[in-house]
Amino acid sequence: MKICPKCQKTYSDDNLNFCLEDGTVLQQMASAAPPPTVAINAPVTQQQPPQQFQQADSPQGGWQQAQQPYSMQPPKKSSKAWIWVLLILGVIVLGCGAGIGGLFYLGYQEQQKELANANSYPTSTTPTPRKSTTTTTTTSPSGRKNVENLDLSLWVRPLSVYGTTKYEGGELIVSSIGANSYYVITGAEDLKSTNADVAITVRNVDSKSARIGYGLIFHSDPDKPLQQDYAFLIDSVKQRYRVAHHVPGDEKDVVKWTKNTAINSGSAANTLEMRDHPDTGKIDLYINGQLVDSIKNEFGYPGGVVGIYAGDAIPVAFKDFEIRTD
């Protein structure tokens, strides 16, 4: 026999645990004791419901008792939606990046492996010439006379997941695959930019504005591209230039985007030139024959080589690649 401590209603079904009138937990009645006497009009004293006890893992180790009141309602399942929200936000933040360098890290490791294996010229049973005959008939404004004209038809690379190359109309046309990435090809170890003048003519084929830019690589580690070098880049549509250097897994600004009217706008050709002066540790940078900036050589690889850089998935045409030495 069971009794409701609240309304004093009794039940003969011992399997029943709750009062059908008010839901109060039923109590077992003593078999020999008569039901309690309740005074007329006297308030019925409400008994506290029994309490359950659970074992909980203590922060200090071991076990302790945690008191928890009994509830007829099933416990609510804790929502884990906040975990998904945090994960989604994290992906968005990573996708946006924290500057230009953060946009490109994803493809760096594989691209470095590819370029490390592909930075030399193609080989065959007959060695491919790496440059044209050296002449001494042209004197540069810096006084360097030995001119090496690089054959850019030899710079066409096999199909890559990072960029495309083709040679047509006397120009090497290079494009990165992704709009937020760049594609770099460096020369063989004898194409040194140290203690030399290096010039190349670039053209924005589709006259599209660039966020990253395109242009000349110099002082690059010939064995490990994108590890230690400089990039002299322009955006002809907005008539601006910038200078960057690479460290493993990142690209850092040396000179931020700077407007300069020396840059021919749109799809017009622009000649980029660097003149290295190891005696002073300075590098002078020219656009179409005009000095636009000078930087201190702090990040170049000793004995570094030349290369080309195409970004923003913009087709860029390169020609007239020259190295002048004393």
C-alpha cells in the first residue's frame, strides 16, 4: 500500500510511484499502521520530495557526492551548437587571413617542393642552353657591360596545379591558378642577380587590377624558392608598385603598395629593373628607366638568382629578360 504525502490518497498498486492527482512521489505505508488522521479544515503539511544522489568526478581527483533534486521532467540535452559556430567562425577567419601572407600558406609546401625540383631548366639528351651568347656591346646606365639575354621559351613548365605557362609571340605568358595565390618560377643557379643589374618587361594581358601583383624575383635561393628572396611587383591598372620578401611559409612587405606615375597603365608594357650594389648594401629599383625606390639588402640570399612572379590569376606576359654584370 502506498500513500500520497500531499493529498493523503492511498493506492494499492505497489508498482505506482507517483500520485495520479498531483504527481507527488508516493510513500510506502507501514502494513500494520492505520492511515494518518487529518484534522478537518487543517492544512496538509507538504513534505519535501526525496532527493537523489549521484557520484561526480571531483576536480581534485577521487569521488564526491553531488546533491541533485529529483525532477519529473527529463533532463535537457546540452546543446552543442556553439561548438559548430566556433568551428565555422574559425574557418572563416583562416580563409580571410591576416594580410597578404595569410592568403597563400595553403599551397606553399607543395609549391615549394615543386619549384625546388623544377627551378632548373629542362634537360634532355642534348643539354638545353640556359642563355644566349654573352655580348659586350651594350653598356647599361650603371656601367655594366656584359649582357646575358635569357631565352624565356625555356621557362615553360609542365602543367602545374599552381600555375600555367606558355610561350607565344615572343612572350612567356604565366598565370597563377588561384585568384588569391601567386606562381613563382626561378632560374638555374648560374643566373645570379647578386652584383648585377636585372631587367624584365612585363605586361598585364587582360588589364585587370591586381591585389598581389606580378613582376621580378631576385636574390632567390636557387635550391629552395620562396624561402629567401625579393619580389619587385606592380599593378599597372592602379599604377602602383610594392616590394616583398619571402620566408618559409610567408610573404612579408618591404615596401607597401605605392603609387607612381612612372608605371604605364592598363595592358601597356612596363620594364622593371633592379641594380645590386654589394659595396653599399643597397638595391636600386627602376620602372621604365626611372628610379622609384632604394632598399637595403637585408633578406636576399647570398649568390641568389633571378625569377618571375605572377599573381591574382592574371595572365602576365614576360619578355626581354636581361642580366648585366661587370
